[in-house]
Amino acid sequence: MADDLSLLRDLERRLLVYKFAIEELMTKLRILSEEFDSVHRHDPIEHITNRVKKPEGILEKLRRKGLPLDVDAIGEVLDDIAGVRVICPFVSDVYRVSAMLARQHDVEILRTKDYIAVPKPNGYRSLHLIVRIPVFLSDRVEHVKVEVQLRTIAMDFWATLEHKLFYKYDDSPPADFVDELMSSAMIAAQLDERMESLHRRIHQDEARQP
């Protein structure tokens, strides 16, 4: 018990740098959002949320995966300690924001998982990035990993409710329930396609205007 308390205190101190990394990334995203809206009269970001895992959750995950309880090495073995979720109006905006982030010289894209192009078996769709952000401290610079999830409003609606509904079944829902969730994911994807088509039509009409 004493060892756990000591580990948790060390983790709390270590997590401060992840909080700073999120603040750095949030600033970048807000600037991109405001500047793009000013230039193109379209904001590619609807809203942004963020979180840093709690020390207890990190400790539990390390033990569950059989990983060493080394506070200084958690950034090497875990990618999701810090997370930012970017909600975009349209699918094209998801890729646009991802590309704008990738062009920034101090944002390193470590990994990309495109669950929009290839959805998960349950129908989940989103674009996941693991990025590394420099955090400038008083005596050093630390390069910190942040998980970035980019998704549309429709994708976020489905994923949020899917999580809540699965929780009610303790992650073991009946087969027909899973089928219905998959069907609703397809409807959300079709809605994204239709709204994207309308979005393109508006821009084409604007381009034709004198």
C-alpha cells in the first residue's frame, strides 16, 4: 500500500508535463481554427476536448499489461496518457486538420490509424494520431506523446452513445444489439457522406458567383 501511494505521488508530478503538452497542442489547434475560418469563412473544428489519465488508471493499466512500474518510462510504453479529441463538421475537415498539424515543424506524427477508411469491426470510425510535442520547461525540453482523435459530429455522436450502451451490458451485449449498433454506424457514415456532398455543393455555388 505504501509503495502504491509513493508511485501515485510520483505519477502526479510526472503528469504535469502531459498537461503542458495538451495546452501546447490546444493552442495550436485554436490558432488553426481561427485563422482558417478568417481566411476561408469555414471553421474546420467544431469543438475540442482533452484529458490526462488519472494516476490510478495508469497504474492499473501498467499492471494489467504486465509493464514495469517505472514512472520515468511511462511515456515509452503508453501512448494514451494525454488525449485530445477534435470534433469536425465534415470528413474532409478531419483530414484537413490532420494535414495542418503534420505541417508544423515541431509536431512529430509518430503513428496514424485511419478508422474512417477502415472502420473497426463494430463500426467505430475516427482518425487517430500519436503525436509528439516539445514542452519547454525551466531547465529542459521534454518531447511528450499525445493521442489525438479526430472525428466528425456524427462519428462522435455514435461513439459516445455506443460506449454508454455497451457499458450497460458489461461489454457483452446480445448479437442483435451488436447488429443494430453496426447498422446505426452505417447510417452515421451515410449521413457524413450526404452532408459532405451538400458542403461541396455550397462551395461550388459560391465559386460560380461573380
